[in-house]
Amino acid sequence: MKTNKVQRRRLEGVVVSVKEHKTIHVCVTTIKMHPKYNKQFSTKKNYAVHDEHARAQLGDKVVCEACRPMSKTKSWTLVKVL
């Protein structure tokens, strides 16, 4: 029997807010290369992540994974706290 393992997108970031119920906000920093000037620069983006059991605390490094949309802004779920 064939099993379809779905490879979902994973991001690693730092928890910046834990004020909402079952939701944390994670800041993910990525390093990109400028197409014209060939210089590296970093960008930051905040994601709303579903945390069912309130495991993450402010300042924790976490891994989150893409999932189905749970609300208007929340389509990521917490995988583990590093």
C-alpha cells in the first residue's frame, strides 16, 4: 500500500507575542540576496501560529509548519519548541 507523505513548509523563528488564546506570534528572519547589487540583506516577517497546549513562551525558539487555514490570519501550527 502506498502512503502519501505530504512534505509541508517549515519555518524556524522566535516567539514575540503570547497574548492571544491558543495563538502565538513568531518572527522569522530570512537572508536574501539582492538581484542587482548581489548583497545579502535580512527580512523579518511575523506569522500567527496555532499553539493548542500553550507550550511556547515569550522568547522561545520554535519550529512551525504550514497547515489548513484556521482563521483569517492563522495558517501555521506549532511543531516543537527548541
